[in-house]
Amino acid sequence: MTDITLLIVDDHPVVRDGLRGMFAAPGSGFRVLGEASGGVEAVALVLRLDPDVVLMDLRMPEGGGVDAIAELTRLGTRSRILVLTTYDTDTDTLPAIEAGATGYLLKDAPRDELFAAVRAAAGGRTVLSPAVASRLVTAVRAPAAPPADTTLSARETEILVLVARGTANRAIAAELFISEATVKTHLTHIYGKLGVKDRAAAVAVGYDRGILGRA
């Protein structure tokens, strides 16, 4: 099985050393390609090294994490970005997710949870710590009252599961033998029933309600 490749982005050398030690351990299934101390350097290294997953801190003097995430999303890089930070406030969480982060984890997460999160992110699945998921669900719900029928149909649930795996609309259509337009229609219904506005929020609420299992 091929190792998952990583780029570690954090402005604290001690944190980078600790993470490298964890992920570079023999038999871990990971390979650290490089490190960056800020967002600007991170973007340059992602373009050069093409890692599977970027572990991204948020508040760094040499370019913030959110700006770096937004730039990597704009450039269309394939790397999945997993935010790893000490901050879980709404002002940190929402901009990072909206910028294109695959997941958001806090630095106090146990090693096994961190490893599992990186594997999930590499597979295109949304990863949110319970505290962050709860904040995100509260913050991104549409202000209007949800419709009377909030139960997802079997097809809608199937599509939400695929969205949680990071599957694009076109791939969902191919897998389910339906048109891309039909996928978009189902997504509109899913958003309405869950009271959200986008894919990341739908996944967060899906975990919160137990539709997708445990986050």
C-alpha cells in the first residue's frame, strides 16, 4: 500500500518536529515531503511537492492559513487540506471551511485520531472534530425555518454519503446512472431539508444527525 504523503505547515518549529516525528515513524503509512512555516511558503511547496494532504495551521506571521487554503483552492491543486490548530472559534472555523479545507482538527487530538483524520482527508472525506462540527452546524444553518419534511430519501442519503467522500457531481452522476442535473436537483433538496447552504455544511449536519454515522 502506498504511503500517504504530507506537507506540515506551522510557524512553531517544535510543533513541526513533533508532527514529523509522529508521521515519519516506520510503518506509520505516512511520508513527510516537507515543512513550511507560513502560508506563502506552503503554497509554493504544495505546487512543487504535490502532497496528498497538507496539515495547515491558521495563524502564522508569514501568511495565514485561510489565505493559503483559498489560493490552493483557486489553483485547483489536488492536495487535501486538513486544518490542525488550537483555535475553534467561529471566526477561525468558518473561513477555513469556506476557503476549501477538507477538514478541521484541534491540536489536542490524540495521535490515533489525527492519523485517522489524515487518512480520511486523503480519501476525500470531510473531517471535523466534534467541537468544530457543532459550531459549524450552528453557524451555517439557513436562517429560514426548515420545511416540514426534513427526512432525506434513500437516494438523497446515497448522494450525501458520496458527497462526504469528496465525490464530485459528475462522478456521482456516473456512479448512480443519473444526469448531473439530477444530482444538482437532489443536492438542492438535501440543502433545504438540512437547512444549510453548501456541501461542507451538509456533511457537518449529516454527521450531527447521525445520517452519516459518527464524525
